[in-house]
Amino acid sequence: MSFMESSFVTYIDESGDEGFTFRDDGSGSSRWFVISAVVIRQSDDCQMVSCLKEVRRLLGKPPKFSLHFADLKHEQRIPYIRRIGQLPLRSVTVLVYKPMILEPEKFQSSKYLLYRYATRMLLERVSWLCRDHRKTGEGDGSTEIVFSNRSNMSYEEIRNYLRLLAKQAQDNPLQVQFDNMVVDPERICSVEHSKLAGLQIADAVAGGIHFAVKRNRYGEAEPAYLPHLKKTLYRHKGEVFGYGLKVWPEDVENIKTKAPEVLNLEGL
């Protein structure tokens, strides 16, 4: 795989599931579906490999050990996420609160539809981020996009979806805010999580943010990872919400009432 022509590399992973079975005791499907992208310049991509080498050594893991954020203990996650916060990357995260989706049957009628819809919101923001931070002489301004591979999902469907979005963006730029000079459907691939440091870091970012809103059986969430990720969040004119963090559905006040854990994101 060659990344020579692009300016950036974007790694994407998710946390939570796309189901809609919510039980009163908190079991069943996850309330939140979180998908994150970490974006780094091509010239800095090797720093992700160095980061993981350092973290494995610190945690006493073998050199080829694949890091899964959810499988680590809290005391292991903290130094890991702190080290990620020191990398020269930016992150974009979409958080979907599924119990407030008005017509969930739409997302249940087609497999991975919620994933694709969240990916659209994610990549819109990735395209703005790259557009705003491209440098002359550093590639063509576009980004390679690497998804953490989901064995049963067709990534050609993702490409087709993005081709459709690109056409819609040309026809109706006010409705689809998607910079198709940055996100090229032909530059999308999927790779096994364990194969790339960038995917393991995207997993940690998605997991760290998901833990901040995911309530456990005792009704508690864990926002301790957020301060370490704060510096990585994409901001536009100092604003993070709607850019580095996108909460959907957008009825923020109602979400605060029904899911007060979203307040853990305030102050970022």
C-alpha cells in the first residue's frame, strides 16, 4: 500500500455496536455507538509505530502484541492514552445516542446503515480538517483512509456510498458538506486491526471517548481518558462541538435529560 501522493493518513475504528435492544438493567445493545478517526500527516505517520513500541514496553507486552483498549486494565489505559495525546495527530469522533433515533427501523432494515451514516458525518469533518491544514509541497492535500477491517462488511459499499456523497456534494453543496478533493473513494482500504499502529490508536481514541459516555451496571461512566485526548480534538475557530466531536441526534438539551453522561464531554 502506498501513501506517497496524499498529504494525510486517516485511521478509523469504532466502539459500541449498532443494535437497538435496550433493556432496563443496562444489558443488551450499547446505548452509544462511537466512531473515531485519527488524522496524521504522512511525514509523521512513523511516530505512531514508535508510540506503540513505547507503550508495549511500558506495559510489559511482547513486541508484536496487538493493543485493544477495551481489553486493558484502567491503570494500563491511562499511560497509553496519555502517550497518544502527545502525538502530532488530530481526532474526529461521532457519538450516536441510539435510544433517541426517531425511526430506528430505518437503520435496522439495512445492515451497517448506521455505520455508513456515522461514517458520512465523520468523513465530512475529516475532509474539513485536511482542507484547513494542508501545506504546499506536502502531497496533494488528500488523505488515505484506512478502516479497521470488519470481516462481514463490504468496503466497496462504503466506496459507493462516498461516490454518491461526492456527487451530491457537487449537486447540492449546502446539503452535503463534503470536500471530495480531500476524500477520494478510490483511496479507501480496510486492514486488520493488529497490522497497523494507526488502527490501534484509533481504537484507543474511540474506546476512550466511549468510556466517557458508556454507563456501567452501576450507572457510572469513566471520563478519566478525556483530558489526555483534549489536545488531539479537531477544532475550528476554537470550537470543538460539531467538528472534533459530533453528537447525533442533535437535540442536545433532550440528550442531556435522557443521557446525562453526555455532560462528561463538556469543557473539552
